[in-house]
Amino acid sequence: MLSEDIVKVIFIELTSRFNTGNQSLMVCAFRFVIQRFAAHLLN
């Protein structure tokens, strides 16, 4: 499935955008994305 590739792309985007910014914001955003994808894949 393409979901794993999408997660990787989003993670790369988040790390590149927030690498010089707020690390906690990146972590929260990444956790939110993972939870959304996990819920989508399990349901």
C-alpha cells in the first residue's frame, strides 16, 4: 500500500520544515499523522 510511503513523505516534510523550528511541534504533528493513518488502516 502507498500509505507507508505517504507517511514517510509527510515525516520528511515535517522534519525539513520544523528542523530549525519548534521540535515539540514536529513531534506533536508527527504523532497526530501516525494516529490518523493507524486509525484509517485499522478501520
